[in-house]
Amino acid sequence: MVSALQSGMSSRTETSDPKPRALLLRAAGTNCDDEMVRAFALAGAEPKRVHLERLIEYPRLLEEFDIIGIPGGFSYGDDIAAGRVLAVRMRTHLYGALCEAAARGVPIIGVCNGFQALVQCGLLPGPEPIELDREHRARSTWPAKPPPSVVTLAHNSTGRFIDTWVRVKANAASPCVWTRALLDMPDVARMLPLASGEGRFVTTSQRVLDVLEAGGQVALRYIDNVNGSEGSIAGVCDASGRIFGLMPHPDRYLSWDHHPFATRLDASVRQAEAPGVTMFRGAVDVARELARAR
């Protein structure tokens, strides 16, 4: 295992309740890492940016982290297709290490370009569950080799880049740890900024869509389906609910002042945390159990 000293990182400070360590995977063209760093920090984690090439060189660095984020942007200029080069690099060099992290319960999020990479590298929607553990969480056996992609993010039905705020709805039947807190928020708060040209969620067959629906893996939907996604799907999780990808940006909604109608929000709404922070906090709280076990 690569030690903290070898990797150039400081070792974890011993405390009674250590902060989960969050790895932010960045590459050429990533441009939303600052937002995700702030999201993890506000949610109580200790974020650290790690370049893709560094992680490919030392894949066991993943063992030092309790939660993983893949930010948005235009990785490698979105050459060939959005997120494709990043996904191929991950699929070729990091699939096994990422599956090991998933198997030990590490929450993983991919936002926008990160979502595109997660579905293309084989981590989403993930394998179907084979059993439940003692805490009634779905457990899956990850295949040794990356599976064929059964979902993807295609060009928007409008044929144009969409940059707007969208209304979303979380699925109460989903095990997703990232979206649970949205269920208790007022409708006016459940909006997220969307900025993508290839954000239309599609599946290879009706059966794939049916399996996702039946397992609660459709974690987030658009109320107004602006990009033509199948089933109005804005985000999906794996069977465990810990790996989550979505096209809208919770990392850009960390303050009520970011809301497009901020000055008209009722004071009672603004007393709670902004939805973006709350979403990240839900997963950070889960990752804290991994941090305590170190």
C-alpha cells in the first residue's frame, strides 16, 4: 500500500470522530473541482484533489479515502464524446480499484461530466444486488471486468447546450444516501442548476429501465424534462445507494443566495442548510463510519 508519506499527503489526525477523507478526481478540463471541494468541506469532510494520472500511477491511494467525487467540467475537451476519454482511462486503469472501494462501502458521486464518466466506465448503474447485509443494504458482486454500458448520456433532445435551473424530485423509494434529505425540503428549494449539452439519460432497452425503476435506482427526476431524458431521469444510483451520478449540479447550490429567486425565499426556508450542502452531508455522514473504522 502506498503510504501517506509516499503519496505526499499528511496522515489522518487521530480524533475521536475523524473527518472522512474525500478524494476529488481531476483531469485536464475539469473545472468544477473548487465547487466540489467546498461542498465536501461544508458537509464535514476533508477534501483532497488528486490528479487522474497520479491515481493511475498509485491506484492504492483510494484505500486512504472514505468518499470519492468526480466533478464536472469538460474533461479532455469532451473529445469524441462528453467524458469519454476520462471514462476510458478510468475503465482501463482504475476499474478494479474503484470496485474495491465500492465493495467496502465508499460513497461515490459523479456530477455532470463525472456522471458521464461513471456510466461509461462501468460503475453505474452497477451490478444487480445478490443479497442484503445486516443493515439491510444491498450487496453486489462487482464483475472482474468492466461490463458493457447499458445507460448513457446522449445529446439533449433540443440539440443545444442547456444552462438553466431545473426543478427536481427525489425518489422516496430509492436507497440513495445522497438524495434522502431532499425529501423533506419544500418544493421551492428543490431546484438545481443544470449545464450540459449531452445530458439526456437513455438506456439500451426497456428492461434496463424497468430494472432501475424496480430497484429504486432512479434517485432523482426532473419535474420539467428539459433535455428529453427517459423517464425524466436526472440521476441514478447503484443498488447500494452509495454510488450516485446526476447531471444537475448540487455543488453549485451551497448557499441560498445561489437560488435564482433568492430574494423571494421565505425566511423559514433559508433557516435550513442549502440543498447542495445537505445532499453532500448525507453521504459524508455515511462515510464517517468508514473513517471511524480506520
